[in-house]
Amino acid sequence: MDDVALICGMSKKTLYRFFESKGELAHAVVEKFVLKSEQFLRVCPCISPDAGSEMNNLFKYISGILNILPLSLCREIRKYYPHAWKLVVEFREKKLYPFIIQNFNRGISENMYQAGFDKEKTSWFYLWHLNIAVEDTSLNMEKRHQLLAHVNNCLLKSILNVKGLKKMYLTY
């Protein structure tokens, strides 16, 4: 509650006027992040000229979310508020996973991504690494961002074809 009150710029007492319990607050915070993330996923393909830039926009969005969230918040929500954490899991499985698969299909159709890679396994592999970056208690903020940047870079380099790699080095 201290972290949330600090981010909101109010006292814990004021915060408790709006939310009766920490569980209610946790659910509201997660719900807000999920709704904003769903909005981003709907807009991202429209604002991205190609699949590579779309994936880079996703990476930047995730990195921005990690800048906002205190390191302890995700761990605490997962541990103490499973009903709120369920929203995160559902978002990852029902929104983020299909978004990544759609991006892979877009990249293949734009002839930027290799056609022969296993989209499902590659997507789950990325999401697994994303979980580590978010939840690993041994990572401070800097290492968290370094890991995420490295995972993002590895993902793109593993799926881009020659045309996509050239474009990546010229554009991104």
C-alpha cells in the first residue's frame, strides 16, 4: 500500500477511502493495467508500418509498464491476491499470446519473418522469459530491463529473415 500511495501521490488513509481492502485495490490496479494494455494491443498494428516495428512497439510498451510498476508489486499481487493475478494470466493467454501469433503471421506475410519457425513455441518461449523479467526477485530494475531488452533482441533476431534483418538495422 505504501508503494501505491506514493505513486498516486496520496496518503494510505486517503487511499483507503476509495478502496475498502488491499485486495480490492490490487484488483482495480491490475484491471486498469489490463484494460490499458488491451487498448494498446488493438491500436499497435494500426500505428506500426510493419511487423518488426509492431513488435518493437510492443517491447517499448512492456518496458514502459515495467518502469511504472514497483518491483515488489507483481510478486505481491501474485502471492497474496490470486483473483487479481488471474486477470494477468488471462490477459497473457487470451490477448497477448494471440497478438504475438498475429504479429508472426503479419511478419511472414510481409516477407520480414522466416516462414518455417514454430510460432506457438516461439510465442510461449517469449512469454516465459517475460515472466522471468517481471517476477524474478533477484533482478533489480536495471537488470530487469537488460534482461527484457536482450530477450526482445534475441526473439527478433531468431525470426527475422534477411530482408527483415536489413530493415531492422536500418530502421530500429
